[in-house]
Amino acid sequence: MKHVNFKFSASSTDFYFAGGISHLKQVTDPGATVIITDEHVYKAHAKRFKGWNTIVLKAGEDFKVQATVDALVEQLIQLEADRKTTLVGVGGGVITDLTGYLASVYMRGIRFGFIPTSVLGLVDASIGGKNGIDVGMYKNMVGVIRQPAFILHDMAFLKSLPQGDWENGFAEIIKHACIKDAALFADLEGHTLTHYQRRQQSICDLVQRNALIKINVVKKDEFEKAGRRLLNFGHTLGHALETQYELLHGQAISIGMTYACHISEQLTGFKQTGKVVALLEKYKLPTYASFDKQKVFNVLKMDKKRERSEMNYVLLEKIGRGVIKSISLKQLERIIQAL
């Protein structure tokens, strides 16, 4: 098990790459730990939770809301969880978001860590300290930035991951390649999803490479004042589509990246839209879609990246180089209507 400590502005996170849930007892005391997972993960891996105090939630984005947090607080009180308790989220992005948020508000903040079980969780959702919940149609509208004490990668959980969730996670991998790593983009062009699913070392290397991309971005701008905004490539339109059309996160972000490429053509002179679309489609992700543009814009304009009458929109200058452009909401509405 490879152990690396990464320091952020006021804290640090221990990463345990290619470890296993069997190593968790070396990281946290089983007698003072509560695991939070969902019914899908628990059903597929029930034996692996033996000996751990575990809370099992219903699965899905619909449950990433305040009502779930309230119910979890009640359960923690019943379990007599105190300030020495550690919460561990074992699951995908919904579980890690919820667990980090709950740990940040329970008793004004207790220790927490993650074992991400999806590709999306491994390369993106568990990393960077963003923890939060949805409010109605608005994604992650309430939350905090607080780094987990540890993240443990147990790749065995991927064995039960549905095909759709594999595809879902590769949207964030392609996003990293688009904004930061042209060589990664070329590597993805040279392989297939099946290649990574069948070769343990390949997916381990890919996950670590992407984790490091995000870690290095976050270290430079933990609280999203500048460069961390690049990680939102595809997310402004994507989040609005995700909540309106019940898409998986990766599907929505893939469509968002497609249209961000077209907006980039207009505003930065980007000339590689075809390559990005081809790669998304190669990894079985959707690209173009019909949607109610006014309805989606009305949700989009409430995105957290808005600053008064302007939106910080992530575009591409070329593959491997993302940029942040401030676009007036009036101009953005015209652009969205013309897509």
C-alpha cells in the first residue's frame, strides 16, 4: 500500500493508494469509527464491512439532501458518537459528499475519511474537500470545504461497479485531460474503456494520475478563488442538465463539455471540438442533446460560479489548456439559446 501525505492550506490528507478496506483498522480505531455507505455497495460487499459499525443509506443523488443529514445526526446521537468519533464514507460521490458534510457540522466538526468505490469517486468526488448537499434543483448549493483526514483506495470495489458507472467516471478523467494534460488525452485516445476494465494495473495507474492532477490543482487554490475553477469544465451547463433531466453526473458533464467546446470556438478560437467529441463518444458518453434552453439557463444562472451579473465559464484554448472566461449573463443566455 502506497502512502503519501498531501498538505493543504490548514490541514493535510493521507492518501493510501492501492490499499484495501482490510487496512482501514491501521488508519482509524474500529471502536470509535462509524462507516456510512449505501445499499448497493453494502449488498455487493457485505462481508467486507464485518466488524465495523455501519450505517446503510438508500442509494442515489435524490438522497443527497438535508433530510438525510438530519436523519444521520439522529443516528449518530443514538450511537453516542462524540468528538473522538471518525466517520468513513464508503461509496461514490453521493456518499463522500454527504459524509464529509455531516462530519463538518456534527458537533462543529469531527474527523472523517473516505474509501471511494466508483471511478468518479476515486478520481474526482472524494478529492479536494468539497462536501455538500443539493437543495431542490440546485446541485451542491449548501456545503463546506474541509479536507478528509485520509482517502484509502480499494480497487476491489470496482469489481461490482455497473457498466454505466464506469462510463460515468470517465467523463471526469476526460475533463482532466482536456484542461490540464494533453498527453493523458492522447493515452485515452490510444486505449478503450474495456482495456482499463480488464487490466488492474492500467486502471490503478490511471486513477493515481488523475488523483494527482486534481490534488495539485486544489493545493494551489483550495478555496476556488482562481485556478481550481478549471475543474468545473463542463459543469456549469452540465449541472443544470443533470438536475432537469435526471442524467448521471458524468453524462451531464459530457454534454456540458461538448457545448463548452463550441462556446470555446466562439470565444477563444478553439479548433479541436471534433477530437473531444470523438473521445467522449469512444468512452460511451453522450455529447449532443435536445433540451429546453430557457429552462436550463434559468437553473444555470443560479450556479455558484456566478458573480453578480457575470458567470465564470471554463473554456479551452487547446486540448490540455483550460481557461476561465467571465461572460455576462446576457451574452451567455444568447450563446445558450443559439447552441
